[in-house]
Amino acid sequence: MVTRLISDYRVSLRRACEVSLLSTSVWYYKHHRPDNAPLRLLIRSIAETRVHYGIERIVVLLKREGWHESPKRIYRIYKEEGLNLWVKRPRRCRA
């Protein structure tokens, strides 16, 4: 919207942001997300080779390999990849 105001009405960026109720800091903001691709591949390869390992064991293996990432971040990637283990329901004893 701001770019259209600037090009159509030939106003400054500051004025266009003011009209559209947008802060100039929001306009200039660039996100700084880290690249998860290598970590994502490593988590997937561990989960595929060791099928019965859950998230806790994968976190330990990653720390042993030198990846000092937050367990919350590792768990988020683990869930996004669809690697959650199935939880077995206990069998009920019928008398």
C-alpha cells in the first residue's frame, strides 16, 4: 500500500507511512530468523534411522554432536516435520 502511495501520488515514504497509519520502523524492518535447514535435515535423519527415539533422546544426540539449540526450538521443528511418535494406549484388563 505504501509503495503504491509513493508511486501514484509522489509523496515521501514518511508521509505515505503516516497516511496508512504504519510506522516507518515497520517499513524498514527485516526479519532475522536463523536458517533451520541443516538442523531440520539432521533431526529428520536421526528420527528415520532411530525410529523409536523420542524428542528427548534426539535433543541429547544433537547436543553430543555439538548443536546447542533450545529444546523448544528442536521440538517445534520435530513437530513441523511430523515426526511425533505414536502413543500406545494401555490395554485394559477385562475380568
